[in-house]
Amino acid sequence: MSFDTKLLAALEQQLGQYIPASILKRGWSYYQGGHVQSSQATVHQTLMGVVRGGDLYAVVIDADHFHYSTCTCPYDGLCKHMAAVFFHYYAEAYGGERSAEQAYFRMLGLTPARTIVSQEAAPAPDAGILRHPGEEGTAEEWREWMEAEYGETWRKCRHSLHALQPVLSALKGLSRDWEKPLQRLHWSTAIIFIMEQSERAITTVDSFSRYYHEMSFLRMAEPWVEHVYTLISELEPESMSESELAWSRSLTEIAKERAIRPERQLFEWDTLYLAFCEKLSQLKEWYRQEKLALLESLNTPAVDERNDTFLYAALGMLAYFEGDDEHAISYFSQAAFERVQKLIYPCVAQRMEAGNWEWAERWMAFLYERVYSNRNARNIGPFMTLCRRADEDRPELPVWTAYMMELLPYSYAELSEHWLHMKRYDDWADLQLFVGVRPEELDTPELREVAKTAPHVLLPLYHQSIEAAIGSRNRQGYRLAVKNLKKLERLYKTAKETEKWESYLAELLAKYQRLRALQEELWKGKIVT
């Protein structure tokens, strides 16, 4: 099996277009050095080969759909091993090394490219050889090109997003040699395009299995999403050229258009939009225009359903970026709290970190009002974290403790841990008594810590537990009472209050002298001798 001339010409053109000259040169050196162990064409118009580098690498070059070509080497994208396999195959099938060398020169642009005479010899439209816009292209031109080249890839992602990985690698490879500022924007565009492809793919999943597909898709897409946030964080708006700023605005508009949609989506487009906003809001004119655009959208009646909560949240965050906390709180108060709370908590944490406690208290009052109205163990966690931090930094303000106490019993675990951390043992013990927690229900390390540092605070806990155990009026309860009596005795001795222990024990024996089963258990436990 061998490629015909028109297919080989198309493959040569694609390799020359998509693989940088520096990598082509290294591939030629690999071929000349004898690193290619085999190369052969298959019936599926695929070129396969094996190259020995630091290890053995398997190469698959798809002549029909070039962007699906792969290599098992660690390099992310089109690599020298692919070029080396092509040169090896060319030499083996079409005239030896001299013929392969001519192809190498054509790919580098040192000699004119081969002309395909017949119309039939032209590569198929989906063969992946459309000329991309290059470094002079705009974001819109690049997105149009990506859509034309790879816009149907999502159809291959019914069960997995793996088909998108080689597409992303190929797209990134096109700007590998660009200047860093422009490369960041191009790579961000490529990742956002892949994310949109993923959104299309998830819509084909039936409602019964959507949850499991979402988990699978998100796990696969996680490194892509992390990378685009890293790229956004590295943007430097104040040193951008006009074309770069226009590119950034275009990406921001894409994220905004996605975020304003009311339907359920795979990715958090609102967070992506706000990441761009946080960077671009350094430019006063951009900030002014974006704020006006959001207000205009909000004041314009919607033709279809839209996510107004996103618009309020975006205005709130823009106000926060500007330092206008009053308007930020006002905008957030008009949004659905359960959908914007994740945006608010970092804002409050930053105000605390900056020592701006006046506004930190205002934010916390705003949060408390909404958390309290829908309190449960799941949604108070972030609020309790902020309360604990505030109480550590400003313990003289009683409002933090008041918030945490008002959220009981849902705040019990966090509050108990907080007071242990703060070494407020009396408050910790009062909390256990208030909630009705018995010593045997507490973690042993916690009890050991308190018993060593402040044994006196545990005495009421054990008294309460002993009375409750005896009140059960059964053998199991009596045995638990004896067990706790032994611990109570040690606590009294540690606190050097032996006389109080003896007095307490005498009163207990007199009070329950008619409970013969209890008396037997006390005797067995050597509490009474």
C-alpha cells in the first residue's frame, strides 16, 4: 500500500504549513541520522512509523485529517518525529533520498512548491490545508478559520473529549514561535474555541447520563481551563498594542455572550468573563465602556430569556474592582444569592486582608442576612471561614461570635474547632453543654488537649453525661456512667480537687442507693470498695 501523488502532495503541503521550520530541520536531521526504523502507508490514508529517539516513539500521520496526527513523544504538538517519518517514507516510496531532499527544500520554501495539475488532484476541503490568518490576523479571523477547520470536531465527542486534545495541540503549535504577548491571546482563543466545542458536545447527551458525562468532560477539560486562567493572569493591558486590546475585547465578549445565556452550561463562563474584566479594568476607558454596556443590556428588555443575575454580578464585580463597595453590595443584592455567593466571599477576604474592617463588617452583615435566611450545613461553610478569620484578627469585636452562634446547630463543628484553635476552652465547653454533646461523642485528641490544659472545664460535661447515662435505667447506661466516673475522678485529681470528688461521689451514692444494678456496676468498676 502506498500514497498516490496527489495525496502525498497534500501531506507535504500540510507538513510545510503547520510544522515550524526549526522542527522540520530537526526532523530532517533525524531522518538522515537513521533514527526512523520504519514507515508505511495504510489503507486508511494514514502514514505510520517508528522513530528511535530517547525512546521508541510511534507516529501516526492522518493524510485526510491532518490535525488528528499523533506521536507518543512528550512534545505537545507536531514534532520532529512526524517530519522524520514523512521524509523516510518519501525516500522509500518516491525516488530515494534525493527526492526526499527536494521535498524538504520545498517545505522550507527554498524551492517552489509542486503544482498539482488536475482539478481532481486538489486536496479535499476537509484535508486541513486552508491558510490560517497568521500573526496579522484578528481574533474574529482566527475564530472563523478555526470554525472552518475544526468546527465539526464536537460531533466525535459523544462519550469523551479526547478528540479535542490533538486539535488544541495543533492550534497552539501554529503560534509557538510568536511573541509572548500575542501568543497568549492566540492560545486563549484556541482554548476558548475548544471549550465551545465541548459545550456543543454536551448538548448531544441525553438527560439521564448528562451528570456522568459532565464529570468526565470537566475532568478532561480541567487542564485547559486552568491554562486559560493562567494566560489571562499574565496579560498586561497597559502595555498592549491596539490590535492586542481589540483581541482581548473580542475574547471578553465571547465569554460574556456565553455567560448571559440562561441554559445550563458545562463551564463557568461568568467566572472567565470576570477574569478578563479584572485585568482590563486597569484601563479606565475600557472600564467605563464595559460598565455602560452592561447597564444598557440590563435596561433593554430581553427578546429571549437571559441571565440577569450575571449582569448584576458583573456590575457588582466591576464596582468592586474600582473600590466602590457600596455600589458593589447594591448590585449583588439584586442578584440570586446562591449563584453569586462564590464571587462575594473572595471580595470580603481581600478587604479583611487589606485591613479595611469598616467595609469588611458591611460585607459580612450583607452575607449574614442571606446565609441566615437559607441556613444549612452546606452553604454556611465559606461564611464560617470568614467569621473565624475575622475573629482571629479582630477578637475584640463580638459580632463574629454572634454570627457563629446564631447559625447553630449548623455551625457547631466549625465553631467548636475554632474555639479549640483559639484556646477558648470555657467557651468550647459551654458550647458542648448547650448542644448536648457527651464526652464519649467527642474526638479523643480534643478531649486529651482540653484535659491537659484546662481540666476544670470538662467537669460539667462529665457530670451531665453521668446523670444522662444513669437516667437510662439499664445496665448499658450504668456501665457507661461508671466509665465516665473513672475519667471524672482523674480530672478532679488533675485539678487537685480530691475533696470535691469525694463529696460528689458521696452525694451520687446516696441519691441512687436504691438502684441495685447501678450499685453492682459501681462495685465491679471499683468506684465503691
